[in-house]
Amino acid sequence: STLSSLALRLIDPTHGRVLLGGTDLRRLRGAELRRRFGVVPQDPFIFRTSVRENVRVSLPEAGDGAIRRALELANAWEFVAQLPAGLDTVVGEGGSTLSGGQRQRLAIARALLAEPDWFVFDEATSALDSLSERLIQDAIERNLGGRTAIFIAHRLATVRTCDRIVVVQGGRVVQDGTYTALAEADGLFRELVRRQELLSG
């Protein structure tokens, strides 16, 4: 989460530089930079308003066609279409009338609608059941379109298909590599893999 905060310029490093596409982030205004990211947090905020307004908060000028397309890409349209008033259905404060998986899929649709250059998924599936997690991961993987996505996760199934995994312990990078390479090497990552296999076995 600290690394994503650095990437979003929510904080600046006390030493060194953070480069994005070769550009020092200090050269970019924070608000301008954050508009180029689609962020899906562990507990996304859902407003007490319609589904439509909740999704297009990332792109206020979006029409219903674009909103529906984003919901379809996020595997969310099926449940939205079954709501009493579809896009016009008003959801409870914080998404209290929706399940955890439904809230997360709305948040992903919100991020996809803005068509950002980069994505950050911060423990976005940690509290979900396996079916909801698989639906969300499928939606994410289908829609990256060559863009970079940063996944912050303790659940290792979330990062299995990532091109590169960075293992952070005590504020330091202790391992860096692919899932297969890290799972075979001595170190913290292999310990985590074994631990989660024991828990799921």
C-alpha cells in the first residue's frame, strides 16, 4: 500500500525518486497524475444514490451505453439488470444493499469506465468468496488491454498470473520475480505459498 501511495503521489519519498514511464513523479501534479489511475480499494465507497451515478463518478459525462459496457466488462451487468430499477436503483449508503462481490464489481466498472493508463487493485478481492473473486479476476484480466496493473495482495491466488511479483517485508523489497521462480526459491514467498496450501488443504 505504501508503494501505491508513492505511485499516486499521496506521499513523496524522503530519499530517491519514483519514476513512472521514465518521468519523475515530482514533475507531475498529484491531481493530474491520479486521474490517470483507476484505483479499486479493498473496501470501495458506494454512495447512497443510483447505480448509474455510482459508476459514472469517475467519468461524469458518460452516457448509459458506456456505463452498461463498463458494467458488462466488470461482470456486473447481470446483477444490475435484475435490480428493481436497473441503473436507476438507489443503493444504500456504503453499498449496504449490495453484497461484497457486487460492490467490488461496481468499483471495477467505475475504474474501467474512465479508461485510465494504469490500475491499482489494493486487496480488492481479499474479503470475497472464491466465485466472486474468480469473476472479478476474470474481468480484470480481460480488460487490462496492455495497460499496467498493480495488485496489492496477501492472497496468493490473486497474483498467480502477474508478470512480476515484488515481495515486501518490513518496508523493504526482499524478493522480486515470477510466481513460479519465487515459489521454487528459498525465501518468504515460498513460505507463504506453503502456508496457504496448508490452510486450503
